[in-house]
Amino acid sequence: MKTANYLLAPDGTAPDCAPAIQHSHGVHARAHTLARIEAALARMDAGRYGMCVACEQRIDLQRLEADPAEAVCSDCCETAEG
């Protein structure tokens, strides 16, 4: 298969796509983290912060200290992981 000329580097070699893929993954990871933080803030505004979104029981303080954006208790997390 022939590579289109506009995809080639000036020296005629195919460019390394790994940095672009890594950058894309990093952007996705940051967007996911931001969405989790925004969801935690929305739960805070609704007076539901610290309550499991699955079973409505309290999330352990140690779990929230480890990850303030956590949305589920350890029991529901274990159940989801199977």
C-alpha cells in the first residue's frame, strides 16, 4: 500500500503517530477527570455529595479522601467489578 505524499515527513518517511495517539489519550483522560469532578460538584450542589449514586448509602470517608470525585461506595464498586 502506498502512503499519500501529504502524509510523509519532508525527508519522505512516514511520520511517527505514537505522540499523537498518546496526546489523544491524555486529552481523553483529562476530559474524563474533568467530567468526574463536575459530577461531584453537581452532587455537592444537590446535597448528595458523599452518597453512593447506586445504593444511596454513605461513601466511606477514606474512599472520598483518596478520590474526592468518587461516586460509588466500596460495596457497589466491588459488585460492579464482579
